[in-house]
Amino acid sequence: MEYLSTFEIPGAAKSSKVAVELFQAATTYDMPNLQEKIVSMMLQRKDDWFDVNATLMLFLFIRKMKWAIYIKELRAKIGQVLKS
């Protein structure tokens, strides 16, 4: 709801779990601008920002996605995070 009024995602910036949940909601409700904003933020984060459970949730979720511009980059980031 905060994003809809401010176009900011401070909760997602603080927590990988919140970011993944927000990404899932943005995908479910077809909000491409929010999806892109979250993916961009996640790609810029250091590996230690990611919670293991959130990373696994994200991995399982994007496996279901057929196509999106950023999926390849996001998969690479997830692989990097899981390796570290």
C-alpha cells in the first residue's frame, strides 16, 4: 500500500524477505514498474543482505515465471547468493 501512495519501497530495502514478498505480489497483480524497481534493488544488494529463506523463496518463485527481461540476471544473482 505504501508503494501505491509514495512509489517508495523502504520496507523492501531493509529486508530481503519483505522484498521477495513484495516482488511476488507485484508479479501476481501485474505491476511491472514495481517488479522492475524491486529487481533493480535486489541486483544492487550485497550477498549478505539476502536471508537464506527469502533467497530460496525467490528461487522457487522465479522458476515458475515464463519470461521477463530481468529473470536471467536475477537467477544469476540468486546463484551467487546461494554459493556465498
